[in-house]
Amino acid sequence: MNIGLFGGTFDPIHRGHLALAQAAVQRCKLHHIHFVTANVPPHKQSQPRSAFAHRFAMVALATAQEKAFLPSLLEAPGEMLGGSPKATSSRPNYTIDTVRRLKETFKASDRLFILIGIDAFVDIAKWHQAEALFREGEFIVASRPGYSLADVANSLPEKLRPKPEVTRPFQKQAAAGDLVLSRATIHLLENIHQPISATAIRSAAAAKKPLTRFVDGSVADYIRKQCLYQNATE
């Protein structure tokens, strides 16, 4: 089976996330996508965020109508899983560790696809054990205007990156199609970018504005009932 992994803070999960996942299912014939809510994202440890339980609940609500979408507890804090709170509550969740835990459940014929937006992908070389990630699976990247195929190739970890003379001709070619290299495969999704940001959603919630243009109706109701983001400042 083709299995996707879509990790994120999801604070909250919004229509842009769902559009990416739906396009990935169609493009790469994915059977399932595991939506992995991060407990302690390495790049956002100092930023305020909703409790894991709230963020996971919103993911579960947003994905409930799609059989292929599976809310995942792979990065849940230890206390939610009956373990020691001290063991996992403050430890960063690195994608490589999550990927390997998920693949422990795979059959030999299963293939892994990692979903990500292009804004995050351009920093992929800075991720923990970035090279290893490309050995574990293929990437599905949500592209958007302003990025070229060369930008994608040049974002790879140094040892996987093509030589400059190879990427130079693609500096004006839009980031689209498939980029297949000897040690990295990237599928680029076009025309799915939605100008939605979690910051804008939190601000709208604080101002008590309607949220359904940004998030699924069930998520909007949850935010309202739980009084989330009432003091959002960013």
C-alpha cells in the first residue's frame, strides 16, 4: 500500500491542510494518510500553542469524513499513552523518529510518502537526520507560485543536492511534476495552495469572527465551545 505521513502542529488544522492531503491521495494513489499531531515541534518549542489534546481533537474532527485520513497518536505525550509525563512531554518530536515508528507497522511492499508544504521543504536540509528521511520515503510537496524546480533541488541536503550546473537550467521552471534523483524522489503538487495561516485563524477566533472559511465546521464549533485562541496575540 501507499501510505502517507502528514505531520504538523495543527494549531488548528485548516482547509489548506485538507486540500494538500486530498490532492496527495489522488496524485500518488495513497491508501491512507496518518495525520500526526506534533507534541513538541523542534522548530516551535518556544511558541505558545494549544494543548496537544485540543489539537489532536481538532484533527480527529476534521478528518472524520475521509476514510483514508487517520488521526495519529504517534507523537502524543507520554501521559496520554499511560507512560511517564517526564519521559516525553518536553522532548522534541523529530520526523525521522516518527517515520521509523510508523514503518514498524508496514508490510514489505508498503511505500511511505511524507507530505509537506514548500515553505517548510526549503528548510529540509536543516532537519534532524535530513538525509535519512529521503532514504525512508518519498516526499509530496505542496508547491506555490514563486518557487522553481531549481529551488526544490537546491533545498535538498548537501550530499543529495544536484550540482549547480544541473539545476541552473531549471531556475525559471515552476516547481511542478516529479523530481526523481538517485537518492531522492519528490512529487510536486500544483494549484492547491490556499492563503490560510494558523495565525489568521487564531486572530479571527480571538475577534469572534466566523471561522468556517478557514476550517471545517466541526473544528469551528470545537474552537468556539472550548474557547480556544481567545487571547491569541500571534
